[in-house]
Amino acid sequence: MAALEIGGIRVARGGRTVLDGADWSLAPGELHVITGATGAGKSTLLALAALSLAPQGGELRLFGAPAPAPDAPAADVLRRRIGAAEQRPAFLDHLTLEENVALPLRLAGRDPADRAAQARELLDWLGLADRAGDPPAALSEGERRRAALARAVIAGPELILADEPSEAQDRAGVARGLEMLAALAEHGAAVALATRDAELVRLARHHVEARLWRLEEGRLSPGVAA
């Protein structure tokens, strides 16, 4: 069963057609990398998958069933199975970085010691261990992106979505993030990331097992890199 399926999806925003009959399927254990020019609709595609946006045509299915409207109670239940790292991540400034990353576990009622340990493990993996006690405002843009990625995956979601996760990163940061996402896919998560970053695409092609897609003129084409 696919974690995510879209068929003939259509979305128009601001009077412009962004997605025009797009088709895509993502199964557990797969890592997909979606490339495309600025404004091609990559963020829109991930917003659909995260139930942040409703399509205006076509079919969207999550975990084998038709996706509910974003404002439906059933959508809140499904979102617990999805981890999303947005292009412009927001943090709670009165919490430390570690506390922000652990927030999904806190909301799930997990033990404080357990959630702190998991947050530290992810921060260490992503090269942010020395920033655990800092406020989000003290982080660079690249550090914020990595922290958002850690927060998105900490609760063990079945579907992971990352929008431009390598933006403002150095090469080491890009590699760390991709390696983590690839490892999560190997352990059964369905993972999709959207990027314009040629370095991330190069790493995805040659160093991890990933499927590449190109989003252009509102549709996805398989096997085409940026």
C-alpha cells in the first residue's frame, strides 16, 4: 500500500495553474527527490501531501484511503502520521532548540527524559548538539533547517516531507540531512523532499538509493534530475 498517491491533481494559486494533472505515488521504504525551477509547484505538492492544502481537482490518497479536507477532524488524526519540515520553519522562541525539536513528543505525552534523549540524538546526528540549549533566534538559517528536519522526524512518522531542506547549508550539512532521510527510508518511512540544490541532487543520484522526479509545467516526470 502506498503512503501517498495523487492522480490528475490540479491546483491553481493566484490565478496561475501550479499543478495540472500531476500523478505520483510514494511507498513505504522509498526516498523520492523532487526537482524543479522556482515556482514550479514543489512546495504546493508537499503542502497537499501534508494536508495543508486541498486540491481543486484529481485524487489525493494517504495510507490507502481518500485524503480528508484539511479542516476535517480526520485530517488531524492523519497528520500524526506525517512529519513535515517546511521551507520557512517556525519555532517557539521561549523554548530551547532541544525543547522545540522534542515538542511533537511532548504533545504526544512522552516521558520528559525520553523526549530529551531522542532530541539530543537527532541534534547530534545533524551536527547541532552544541546548540541544544540555545534559543531558536540564535541559530543560522542553515541550523534552523536542520532543526526543523529533526523536529519533523522525531515522533517516527510514516510519511516524511522536507521542503528545500538543504537551503543555506554547507556541503556537510546537506550530506548529514540526506543521510538521515535515507536511513529513515531504509527503516520503512516514505520520504519525499523537494529541492533546487544541485549538490543534494548529485548526492541523491550517487550516494543513496533515491528516485528522482522533475516537476515542470504542472506535471511530474520520473528519472529526470535538475
